Amino acid sequence: MAIEALAAADSALWVWTPSEDSLRVSGASRPLGLGPLAPECSGAAFAAVAMPQDRALAEALLKPQAEGTEIAVRLRMRDHPTCLWRGVWLEDGLRAAGVVALETTFAGSDRDPLTGLLDRRSFLARVGETLTRPGDYELVVADVDRLRRLNEALGHERVDRVLSALGSRLAAAFSGDDLPARIGEDEFAVLVRKGTGHVPGRLRQALEQPLRVAGFDIYPTVSIGAVTAEGGPDASDPGELLRRVELAVEQAKSAGRGGAAAYGRALESDSLSRLALESDLRNAFVRGEIEPFYQPIVNLKTGAVAGFEALCRWRHPKRGLVPPDEFLTLTDEMGLMNELGLLMMTQAARQLAEWLKRHPMAGKLFCSVNLSVGEIERPNLVEDVARIIEETGLPRGALKLEVTEGDIMRDTASAAVVLARLKEVGASLALDDFGTGFSSLSYLARLPFDTLKIDRYFVLTMDRDEGSAKIVRSVVNLGRDLSLEVVAEGVENAGLAALLLQDNCHYGQGFGYAPALPAQEAEVYLNESLSDGAAPIRARSA
């Protein structure tokens, strides 16, 4: 961003280096009330130009903090009533950077009020102006991954502080003739002249450093798209360039968090395919194409089927079974995960009720259903579960809800209340992927779980990695000490099943027994287990 443009907008970039006692401000010095001290001054000189009643705030702004600590200070400077300083510590106590502007500037029509960067409309106008000059340029857009989940976990106010800090980092990383901007709720962009280094890498480096906000450690990741453009009289329309680069962002996001992609003609056809898939997915809920498949959970001691885990599948009328990894990501992006979760619970509970009626010998057969990320915070979750159990007549504990550790960690106190209520209405509870987090033991004894599920990675490698084997044994022993049942996922062969049985693990689940099966095939599997009695269902050989 050109210094002249900053000055015209009464905003500027700043960098504070405590070891050098140096505050550097790029442009807009006199309108911001810094007078003759800019473009560089000492910390004491900076505090002196603040109003006396705000001097302590000015000194606190310069106090070294841990890397990622965000800065948001409203100071009354001598020449103006209010000036906003926003930024972030880039290194532990070594350097901080950000944007400073008059309060009216942040609320102006050409600035994003949260970050002080150019907004979408102004960015496109500046891109158009820049592209009138000959040369090769690169437009890069970074989409902050899973921002909606951050909003659900932390609340909008905290996430605004995260975005403000990210904006400050972007402003510090790109200056001079570069054009950094915030062009959407979760999107940042920058236009640079080619030949200034690897721009996506610089953008990722600026935005993916850890942040500490309101006591929470945040590890942002971004999906990045890029497009090249030639400046001059035949330059592309800025709106068309932005459309292309956002196609590249979508391509990057489809590969998972932290992906990157460059625009190419092939993305045009991919975009049309994605639009068609989105339309089909919305209709799939109406047409009943989403259904549970059931993977057996086997009693390792007797070999009998103890229950099933319901896993969602999409029977597309033309494409057949759509891979879960493909449509679950899309479902999340479309905001349909709660709808999917309710659908899965309802269908799985009805199917389990039918099996229990037809096969009374099945005893305490259960069915597990995963709660999607954030679903534990969904309003009416407890009421929906209570209604489903009452309508289907399932016995207490037959419907088991699997919760991830991440959901518990976001707000343990609130999660404890919801989990207790779910137990009250008749559900049982499993902690999924146990062993992959860092805080499990701090709350495991306090929360009303019935079951621990060992992450499949440890099970898959326990026959060749002593570390994994020790973790599995420790989880099994912990479960027994806490009177919890333990399910080992990832049982791929008879050898793993034998090791787990030797460790006194209760249940096994994995392709060694069976993949997730359609309801009719799952019932056949159940029948075979019941007819064989105590004969074990043996996992496949390695």
C-alpha cells in the first residue's frame, strides 16, 4: 500500500522494536497527532504525545508481550480526540506491528472497520488503478479456515480480535506499493508486482503464526488461491480477476485446511461441477438419499456383535455412493451439519429399534452416532435426543452419542451441563479419538462418559510400535479404573484383535471385521453373530 494513499486516508502502518527503542510510522504522521516525532520516535516520546490521562495506555501498548498477543488500544493524542492502534506481537517481546488510524477513518467508507485495511470495493478500485501500469502482477487471496467454527467456539467478539490481529500482520508483511485488503468476513487479499518473492508463502507466514486471544491459543490456517495478471491497456477487469482467484481458493479448500491452488482453465469446469454438487446435496436431504451405514462393534472376548456405529453415506442417483470425505466437507461449508446430525440420529435410532424388536436375543445392542463439531452447542439438542428416544422406545443407553475432545475443550463447563442432560434423557456417551488431545485427563473423571474410543492410529501401529502399544494399554487400564468401556478402532487383522484381547480391551471395530454396511447387510451380519453364539467373529489375517 503506497504511503501517499495511507496519508490521504489518515491511517498508517507502525512497527515497534523495543530493543532499539524505535517506533516507526509510515505516512500520515501529522494528521494522526504524532507531530514531528514521526516517522520514527522513542517509546518515551510516543507516550509523551498521548493525552496525560491516556499515557499509561500508551506505555502499556509498547510493553513486550508473548508472540501472537493482539493489540487494540484507543488513545487520545494531542491533536485528535481518538486514535486507534491495532496490531500484534510478531515475536516474543522483540517486535510488534499494526495499523493506526483516526477513529473516523476505521468507520469510513473505503476501509474495513475491523482491520483498517482496504475493504472489497476500495480494493477492487485500487487494483484497477494499479493494473493500468505495465508489468506483471500477482493477486493472492487467503481464506481463514473454519472461521464459522471459531465463531461458535469463541464468540464473535473474540474472533473479531483474531481477525483484527491477522489484518495487522498482513499490513506489516506487505507495504510500499503492495495492496493488502480484507475483502470478506474470512478473506484477506494482496496485489503485488511479480518478482517480490513467493507471495503465497509470505502471506501464509504472516497469517498462520499462533495468536493468544482472551486466554485462548489460536493456530490459524488459511487456504490460498493465486492468479497472475498483466498490467497495461489490455489488463483484465479486477472483478474478473477476483472471481478467478476465488475459484482457486475453493480448489484449495477442497483439499483440506491449509491448501493452496493457482487459477487455471480447468477450475472453471470444476466450479460448475461443485455448483451442481451443492444443488444435489441440498436436494439429497429432501429425497432421502442420505442414510446411515453401520459398522459392527464386536465384543473381543465373545466375538458377538455388541453394537454398531452409524456412518453417513450419500446414494447419489447418478454418481452412486459419494465418498464421505467429499460431501462432508461440502455439508460443513453449506452449514448443514446440524441438519445432517439430526437426520443420522433419527434414522439410526429407528433402525436400532427395529432390530431390537426382531432380534430380542441381541440383548443390550447399541448404536453410536457421531455428534458433528459444534453440535453439542446446538440449541434443542437435548430435546431432540429425548424426543427420538421416546418415539422409538429405545432402552436407556442404547443410543450412544460420540463426542470429540475438541468439543469438550472449547467450553468444558457448558459441555458438562449438556452431557449430563443427555444422560438424563437416556443417551449414553462416548469420548471419540481418545489419546489424540492434551487435556483429556483434566476432565475425564468429571464428565459422564460411558465409553472411551481409542484412536485408530494407535491401534493400527501397536503391533510394530511399542509407543503405540503402551498408549493402548494405558487407555484400556485407565478405562477400567474409571469403570468405562473401551472400544479400539482400526482393528484390521486377527493379530491386532489378539493383542487387544490380551490387553483386556472390551470392544474392537474396524475393517478386519467389516466396513460400514447398508442396514440390510448389517442385519445379516448381526444374524450370523447371533446364530454362532459364543463362536468368535475372527478378524481377517494380515
